[in-house]
Amino acid sequence: MATISIEYSNPLATQKDLAWGVESINRTSPECDQVASSLLEEMAAATGLPSFVWIPCRRYWKSETSLPTWLTLSPAMVDRFLYANGSTLVDLGPSIRFLGFPVTLPTGEVAILGSVAREGAANAPAEWILAATDAGWSQAELTQFVDSLLCIPRPTLDRLCALAGRHFSSMRTVDRLDDELQQLTSQIEYTFEEISLLHSLTQRLQLSRSPLELANHCLARLHSLIPASGNAIWMQVDHDRHHFSVEGHLPLDEFQLARLTSRFEEHDWSRPLVKNNLAKTLLGADFPGLQNFILVPIGEAPFRRGWIVSCNLSDDKEYGSVEASLLGSIGTILGTHLRNIELYREHQSLVISFVRSLVQTLDAKDPYTRGHSERVALIARRLGQELRLPADDLEDIYMSSMLHDIGKIGVDDRILRKPDQLTPEEFRAIQQHPMIGYRILKQLKNLQHILPGVRSHHEAFNGKGYPDCLKGEEIPLMARIIAVADSYDAMCSDRPYRKGMPLERLEEIFRRGSGLQWDPNVIDAYFAAREDISEICRAYSPTGTDLLAELPIETMARRFL
């Protein structure tokens, strides 16, 4: 059974609203009939008596049974129900009883909901006689109608009146609780969506994620939480690049947004700026079409990197603390992400400077091999590409190759620069450089992932290499790739004691050493990429572009953090 949210009316508040004799244009609207029918069902179920609804300001009458339309309540009777302020019995003549009470309809109008009964034998009251006569009823019809009313003793009617009152009071409580439940459900749904957005945002805070990707993700989700005409994010991506993303219709372009933010330079930006009702203000005149807005910064001064703005909330609603809190959280998260990227870039610069310094130190000790490490890095990365390794692995290979000979810093300069054949003892000293390099770099947390290539690039596929005599796939793939690149550059490059080897001779050595000295798969990769590798070495210049410094920040971030 349908229920209607009703409230007992305050007689002092509603009395002045009753416009007697003034008929409403909408007196018989379908909505009115629907509400009245629902009330009648509830009243009939509660009392078991013929029931009616009377809306005085509409002059609207509806009955659940065949109660005549002339039975409408007079203003005096309505007053008695109103001032009773609850369920009550109103006597009409010596035997006719009206049971009822006022209710406030969802439209805000006051209605009287009631039932009619008699107590013992009854004659028609004088006002009924007049009303029935005006309606064309005969005396017999009126007598028959009065006799058809249920005869109920007064004590029973009193108890029925009290029960009906409690029933509708309970119904009102249930409706109120249902409304509160619906509001709570809406709040929970909104909170869930808000938490979901913030969670999805924090899940995307890896340094490899572009700030623009995060900004667009926020805008795509914001409309379901803040149904505004338009939402926008303006961000300073780096020193010379910014981005302006808009979702929906924004009554501000990029220049106007800058003007708007400049108007509030003195605002305390630890709190979002909320402005409502701008239609008849100076600010609204300066920015036509702007009805209300929220403006929050991305990041805190002095590291502020942009703005989030939401304009013109739908349905003429006003922005409040809920929307301000959500946008403030998003601004903080985006600001933190941008600041983390800036800090990482500074950290990246330090790491690159450190690696460059190590390589330059090695070049200073052994000038005859200057550029060897970077050529090996370029060749090894090309071999990794041929082996279909992912980008992350390629950059690991590149970095490890750059530092693969760093252990030579710990080898006597006279041995490194000796133009003649090395003695067995001197060769054993040279063989220590992988372990020396490993011990130097293993103290650096950010370079742990490149250590296998540094330590094992002189291992042989047949197990006769050094320092650990690893065999086959026991040797890390990174090291097997660097071993081929290192051998290629060493054999091709000129040394004080010999000229570089012809390419045909080098490739013959590779073929004979495949499966013995070197991994056959890596040797196959070399022959597949031999023209590219030859061009890399031909075009290389020690004074050329610092390729290490040009590694993408997304890749570097994945590698060093």
C-alpha cells in the first residue's frame, strides 16, 4: 500500500493560509487525486469507516466510499480540527461524530483527513439538511444515508480515534526515517564515489604517470560528483610548458582564468575559494556568465603549479563545503605529484652527474679507452632491442654498460696504460675489476638493478670466465649482452699496442665463439643488427650528445625509485 509523508499541522501557522471561497485552478490535478487516494486508503485501513479528504484551500473533496460531496466541512469544523492539533472527535449534532485530524500534504497545503460515524439512533443535523436540500436530495434519501452510517459507541470511537492518531503518527515517523535513510544513502553513495576518485587518483601517482593523464582522469570523474556546467584544470607542467584542460562548458578562457585568480591574490589559499550568487555583483559583471565557482590551487606556495576551477553548479544550487573539500583534496594530490616529479628530476640529475663523473674518472685513468663505455652501452642497448626486451630492461642494460668497467679505477694505472703484453700477474690484477666495480656500486641503492652486468660481463658461456665461473644461462642475460658489446668494441677499437680488428675477422671470431665464449642468441642478435651497430660506432663522438641525460623521465623514474 502506498504511503504519503504527512505532518500534523500547526493551527496558528496554517489558519492564515486557508483561503475560504477561493478556488484553485489546479483543484483536480492528477497529483492531487493520487495523494488523496493514498490517504483515503490509509484512513480506511486504520478505522474501517467511510473516510474522506477535504482540502479547504482547493475546495477539493474526495471520499473513499459513496459519501456525498455536500458533506464538506465548514470553516468552523476545520478550525476545530486544526486547533485540536492531533486526532480528535468533533460532534455534529447529538449523534453524528467526525473522527479526523489535519495533515500537511507534500505540496505544503493543509487537508483534513477524517471518517464519519453515528452513536445510536440519529437524525440529520440541520446543516446536513440544508446542504442535502441544495444538492437535490429528498428527505428519504437523507434519512437512508444517516441510517447507513456505522453505529459505534462513544468509548469505542474514542479508542478508535486514539489508535488512528497513533497509526498516522507512526506512519509519519516511518516516512521521516525513510527520508533520512534516502538522504544517508545518497551521502554514502557520494562519499563512496569521492573515495573511489581519490583512491584511483592515488593509485596513479607513480612518477611514470604524466600529470596531464592524472588531470584528465580527474576531470572525467568530477562531473558525476560535482554536476557543474564546467570544470577545468590549469597546470604548469614544467618551466616552459603549461596545460589547460576543460570538461563541459566553462564561462572562462585561459586568459580570463588568469584574471580571476589575480583578483584574489590576498586570499588564504590554504582554504578553497568559494563564491556564490554572482549575478548582481561587480565580480559577476566583470565575468559574464559566471554565476558561482570554486577555485583551489594545485600545490602550496612557493610550489604552486596550477588551479582547479568548477563553475556554475546545476539547478541553481550553491557550492558548499562538500565540493570545496573534494576539489581541495584533488588539488593537494596533484600538487604533491608535480612536486615529487620536480624532486625526482633533481635526484635524477644527481645520479646522472655521479655516473658521468665515474665514467670521466675512468677515462682520465685510461685515456686510450675513452668513449669505450658509452659505445658499449649503445651497442648493448641495440642488441637488447633485437632481442625484443622491454624499454625498462634496455635502459638497465644501457646504464650497466656505462659502468661495466668502473672497477678499473681500482687497478694500477701502470697496468692499464701498459702498451706491451700483460704478465700473468698483471692480467690477474685486471681480472679484479668486475668485483671492484661491483663493490663500489653495491653501496648505492639506486644502482642495485645494474650490478649483474657490472659483475658478470666477463663470464664465458662455457663456464671458463671470471669472476664466478658461471656457465650458460647461469650468467645474467644483461651480462651476456654486455659481453658481446664489450668484445665488439674492444676488438674494433685501436689500442697503442695494436690496430683495430677488421670487421670480417671479428665476425669470424664471433661465429667460432658462439656457444663457447658468448651466448648464441646474443650472437644471432648481433648479426641481425650488424649494420645498425656498425653505424653506431661510426657516428659516435665522445663530445656529442649526452645520451644518458636524455633518457625519458618516465623510464628513469621506474629504474631509480
